[in-house]
Amino acid sequence: MKSRVTNWIKGHRRLAVALLTLTLALIMALAVIPAHADWSLDYPDVEGTYLMAGGARPVDLDGTRHPRVGFNRLIITTQSGKAITDATLEHMGTDIALTGMVGPGSRPTIVLGGTDSDGTVTAIQGRVLTNRAGEVVSLSGRIMTYVTQDGSRWEDSADGTTEISAAAYHSEPLSCLLTGGTLANPETILFHNPVSRMRLSQLANLRSDQLGFWFNLQDTKTPGPEMMLRFAPYERGEPTVQTYYGGGTSGLVDITVMPYQGYTGDGTWVECDLAEDAATIIYYGNDPTDYTAFGGTPVASLAEVEAAINAEVAMTAGEDSASNWLLTMVSVELWEGGARTCYIDDVTIGGMTYSLEPNSYYAGFRAILQE
């Protein structure tokens, strides 16, 4: 196994270097402007928040096809003349810090590149599209991204960690290692805005191949992992829906399925397939009218969740219904305190399985200026 992992890592590094080299070459090409030239009035103002339209079909680095991914938001925060010094691309729960340049004129080239410092590298080359008044309306071009592992790893405790691991895996050389600590806070792998049209109402008749994961819990340790499902009205780019702790000014509900509360690990791989009879459920959320918090009462099974949420006083007060809310985030996590390790692999969302292996894509995009 060492040789496979070593070869993969070498391949990952070569691709990362190639992507960064391409980005730097594009930026340097725009930077070659005569020192005496004054283009200060010709650079379009590209600062703003852009909604990324479209998506891509990545390919795992072993050549197998990867589930389709959607684009989220591109936020250009700081521009000075041709230089873009602060920008962010949201990608499957990861914030990728970007810098770059924009050319002068009414339809100039824009180049951006960067990394999240956790295994994701992106290079963007496109055109700035303006209206007759010279105001920026959108960006379009190509985006190239290399991802070491899907999703993002996140911990909220002083002694728990999450990391990419080659020590144990279910189907391929890599998995996600969650290491729980003594504090009752989550260690998790997150998937924001997966390409899925699953609605909350579908939980009542959920097929066993739609949601699940594989896990390997440390021998003699307990409890096992949980799966949290976030449903919300479909508002792409809503920032509070992107964060692990929701709340704020967003209608949403987080439904946590906890089938392994009494499970004791034995150091072997176990498959978790959720179905409508999945037990030990709890949910928390906010109604979409005035964002009043609700939830906290356990529900017997996924089949009963929809009715319970719609019957909440906070929901009925505004005559709201969560039935058509879409799945916007999935989290596989350790929550309760207890020092233990748990490997996670092959996460299935909406019938598509993410093997947590490195992947890359090169695809077209259009980014519409929102604000």
C-alpha cells in the first residue's frame, strides 16, 4: 500500500505545482505593463459577490469518475488598480483564498489563483463582462481545481482533530480520520451544497442507497459517528447556511441521525445506510419568517421528522412548511465526549458516493454579480 500512496502523493504534488505555475504565468502576463503607462482609470471595478453558475464533473486521479460538483460563490473583496489582493472562492465547504489581476478595458482578462492550505488548489482565467455604462455584470471563463479530499474537515474542541489519513481506508488509499477528545464538541467532515435535489419530504420514504457512509470506530470505544442533514429553502450563496452552526437570519433545520449511540467499536469497517426507519433522531432549526429557533425533542424515526418540524409553533405561526426544503449540507461527525478515533470513508449523498480520494476538474463557469 505504501507504494500506491507514495505514487499518488507525488502525482498530487506535480498537479498542484502545474496549477500554481499556470496561475502565476497568467498573472505575470498581465503584470507586464510599461512603468510609464497610466491605466488607473481603465481597470473595471470587479469587487463584489458573484453567484457561480454551473458545475463540473471531476475525475479522481486514478481515472474513475467522480460525482458532479456545483459551484458556490466567488467573493472579490479588495482590488487596487490591476491587483486583486483579497478574494475567496467557496467550494464544497472550503474557502479558497485567491489573489490575481484584472486587465484594463471594457472586456479584459481576469486571472485568480490560490489554495485553502488544506489540499485544494484553484486557478481561474476568464473575461470581465460589462454593460454599456461600463459597469461589471459578470465574469466568465475556465476554472481548474485540484482537491486532495472532498468536503472540509472541521473541529470545535481543544483536544479533537480531523485529518486526511492513509492509515486505514474502506475502498481506496485515503479516508478521513476523526479523533474525538474529552470535550462534547464535534469533529466532522462537511459537504456544503452537494449536487442533490433531495427534499426534506423524501425522508419519509428514504431508500437505503441515498444517504450513508462507512466507518471504522476504534476497538472497545463508544459511541459511534452520526450523520447530520441540513435542509433549507433553496437560496444559493446564503452565507449563514454555509457555516456549520446555522442560526442567524436563515430558515433551516439540522436533522441529526444517531444510530450508533450504544455501539462499541471493534476496529473493523461498518456500513451505515440510512432509511426511513433510521432511529434516534433530533433536530434544531429556525423558521424562515422571523428566524425563531425550534427543536430539541427527539423523534422516533426519519419517517416522522417532516410532520414534527412542520408542527413546530415557530413554523405554524408563519404558516411555513419545510417539506420542500432542499438538502444543502451533510456532516459525518463525532459529537459526544470520549477520546477515540473513527475513520470515515465512502460518503453517499443523494445516491452518489464520494470516495474521499483526490480529484481534479477543468470546466467553464459564469459568475453573476449579486452585490
